[in-house]
Amino acid sequence: MSTPHVVVVMGVAGTGKTTIGPLLAAELGVPYAEGDDFHPAANIAKMSAGTPLDDSDRWPWLDAIGQWAHDRAGLGGVVSSSALKRVYRDRLRAEAPGAVFLHLTGDRALIKERMADRKGHFMPTALLDSQFATLQPLQEDEAGVSVDVSGTPEEITQRAVAALRRLED
């Protein structure tokens, strides 16, 4: 990409945000920030117990991610955030108006299988249904692209880079 955008890698749990984010950042030559690291401890405990977060839990988390993205404006960066609802993306854009979104999408069965295979993550597969129920895909007026998560992480990353480049055309 010719312009140093901040890319927010979004999608339901298990789509590979934590895998694709660093690969994308390396490909673009910009830093990566793990969105989960911005969660307060209370949010991690809640999700670990199988309880979905509510909006009051998410606002401070989104604000922290938005601040990171704001600080990277004009420099570029990649950060992960589920950003499942339009209102969450709007909140991120309020802090970082130039941010673009990379929505990782995929078949529910594949995503559930990948979630079941990962070790040591706080998000249980039981919350996948609530993630899909909450998801509001990118709208036409939102700067961003959707990329399917089938294939290897490298294949997904290459599709993401190509889609983001087309966004600039």
C-alpha cells in the first residue's frame, strides 16, 4: 500500500486475527498491535468464564485501540479488534478517521474447528454463536475489505494485501 494506513483486522473469534495481523504487518512493513492486549483484566476474566462482553465492557477497550490507531495515523500499523458492530467501528474511526478495516470471514464450521484447535486462548468456542449473532458486516460506506479465511495463513495474507491495494485504486 502506498499510503501508511492503520489497518484494523476484524472478525469473529477464531478467524485468525492474531495470526494474520502480524503477517500482514510484516508484509506492509508496519508495526502490529494485538487487540486482546488492550482488554482490561475484568474483560479477560468475563470471557474466560464464558460470559460475552456487553457494550459497557467494550468501550474502554475500543477507546484504547482507537488511541493506538490515532497515534499511528500517517505512520501505518495493523491492529486486531473483533469490531463486530458498526457502532464499534464508528468508535474506532472517531479516534482514527483514516483507519481501514480488513474483515476476516469464513465458514462457521471451519472457524469453530480452528477455535477448538487453539491452545491457551481465553475465548471458548461456546461464545462463537454470540459472536456471529453480534456480527454486522462492513457496510458499503465503510473503508475496508473482506477476505475469506480458507487456506494457509500466507494465502490469506496475500489475498488481504491484494484486496487492500485494490482499495487504494
